[in-house]
Amino acid sequence: MPPKPQVKKHRKPLTPLQRKQQKRKYELIHKATVKSQYYKTLNKETDADETPDYVKEIFGATERTIDSNGNVVELKNPEEEEQEQEEEFDLDEESSSEEESEEEDGDKKLNKRQKRLEAMARLPKPNPFKTQLEERERRKKESEEEKKERQKKTQEEKKARIKYFKDRKEERSKMLAKTKKGQPKMASQMDVLLQKIQKSMD
């Protein structure tokens, strides 16, 4: 029996996001390969240029001598030694002059700072918010006075209310007063009426 022919499966079309991801992937792979090739070529060039140490020691080394301590030292020309000594001398002079100038600058700065501090101690610094502070204190005093007046007024009103209810209770008790037999007391009612007439007359 012959083998079955392989049927190719149809792929689904890629979405825009998948296409973007695939493109980014190929770009990254390409960049990485280019980078690796670049570094490989660089390494090859440096390897070709580098010569062994023993060859450098034989051909490319400068003249050497042995100093008093027995160490191997490169041989220097007398002209080069003189130049180095002059440079060291110049550096010493420059450093000493720089130190002196720095000390003078430091003294001047200290004097200026002391003068400034003394001037500040002598003269009181003007307050830029003086008017605002005065305004705030004035408002605070006014508000405190208003508060005290309100409290005083409320206390007086409270006292007057208590007195009014007390008088009303007494009047009611006098008007509703009765004898043992349950008859209203006329004398107490007359007293209440007289007090009312006197108040209206005053």
C-alpha cells in the first residue's frame, strides 16, 4: 500500500501585533550577529598587532642600567634629568605661591564674614511681614472682643429666660391655687391681677 501524500496545513494569517513582534525579533538577531562579527574582527586585528613580550624585550627595549641598589633601571639622558628637576622646582614654587594666595583669600573671607555678622548683630533686621502681622493681631483682638460680647449677651439672655420662666411658674401656681374643698383662691388671683396692672401702669 503506497504511503499517504502529506497534506500541507494552512497557516492562519498573522495579526498585525504578531507581524510587529516577528519583525522586531529579526532586527534584534541581525544586530546581535553584526555586533559579534565586529568584535571578532577587532580581536583578530589586535592579535595580529600584538607581539610577544620576549621579542619586545630583545628589540624594542630602551637602554637599561643597574643603579646603586642593584635594580634594573632605564638609562636616561642628562638633558632629560635636568628638565625633570626644573619641572619639580617649578611645581614647588607654584604650589607654595598658591598656598600663600589661598591663605590670604581665606583671611579676607573671614574678615568679610566677621564684619557682616557684626553689622547684622548691630542693626535689627526689618520684618517684611510687619504690616501683615499687625493686621492679624488687630483682627485677632477684634474677634476676641466680639466673642466676649456674644458670650456676655448669651449669658444675659439665659438669665432673663430663667427669670421669665420662674415668674410664669409662680403666676400659674397662684392662679391655679385652690382651697381644701377644691374652690379657686380668689385672693391669690387678685394679687396676680394687681401686679399685672402695676406693671402696665409703670
